[in-house]
Amino acid sequence: MKDNFKTVYFDNLFELYSLYTKVRDAVILVENFDRNRDMYIAPINQLRSALDHVFKAISCAKDDEPRSAYELKEAKEHLDRAGYDALELLAGSLGTGIIDKLSKYETATLSAVFPEYYKVIKPKLTAIKQTVAVIRSEKKGDAEKSFLTYFDQITEMVEMDKEVDRMIPSLEEYDNKRKDELRQQEKKSNIKQTIIAIVGALVGGVLVFIVTSLL
């Protein structure tokens, strides 16, 4: 193995390791945020293929440097695809999870207590899903555009999910208070209607009595 190739070779391996750690974290997050704890085959298959190429690269590094470099390039592409698959799954899972968590609250409650949902979180989720749609439409990831470019979006989605969880107690408190106020208003309205009905009945009875007396 030539010295210059050795340097490039190990640099590429180190780059693959950095990419792998991000992809691994993404796949773990997908599994953690899935309610059924399913094992997702698509990213795992890509990871398996990446591992095959890494060992092929190692096996021919001494005798066939061009082949070894090619295998590392293929390994990177499979790692990127694994990351893209995980990003797609996580965007769907987290997006659905956030919507489910907030679906019980009315728009008025969300606007009053959690305006960031409409101003920041919802638009950001939409933007990330659009990014995922673009990636999905490509049959093969751009070799110059690593999954590392998109990993920050996964971090953002996880933080958004945490922010939603942090806001749930406040939303519950506001929602319960609002429901209590509505119940009180309804109760007052019912009492008012009852009083009006009683007064109406009394007045009607008095009028009937007066008319009857005059006759």
C-alpha cells in the first residue's frame, strides 16, 4: 500500500466512521420514537450493504487500490441512503406523533398557550417533509451531498418533539380552566333560563288569576 494511498484510505475510513455514527443515531431515534418498536428494514439493509463494502475495501487494500477506493465510495453511498431512509421514517413518525399529541386541543387553546406551534414548529415540519420528498424522488443520493447535511434537521425534529412535551402541562391547565369557565357560563345560563321560566310562569299565573277574577 503506497503511503499517499494509505493516507487517503484512512482519511476516507475516518470520514465513514463519522457518517456512520450519525446514521446509527438516526436509526436508533427512529426505533425509539416508534410506538410499536418495529425494526425498520430499509435503513438496516443499507447499513448491511455499507458494511459489506467496507470489508471488501479492507480485503483488497493491499493488492487493488482502485478497487478498494471504489468499495469505500460505495460504502459511503449506502450509509447516506441509510441516513436518508431514517430521516424519512423519523419525519413521518415525529410529525404524526406531534399532531396526535396536540389533536385534542382546540385552535384557540394552541394559539393562546403555544403560538410557536403555528409560527415555528408546523412550518418547520412541513419544510423538512418537503426536503424528504425531494430526497425520496431521487433514485440515488447525490454522492457530493452526504446525510451529514441533513442530520441537523433530525436534531431539530427531536427538539420540537421535546418542546411539545414540555408544553403539554400548560396546555392541559389552560384547557381545563377554559372548560371550567364554559361549564360555569353554561351553568349560569341554565340558572338564568330557569329563573326566566319561573318568573314567566308566575307572571302568567298572576295574569290568569287577575283575568279570572275580573270575569
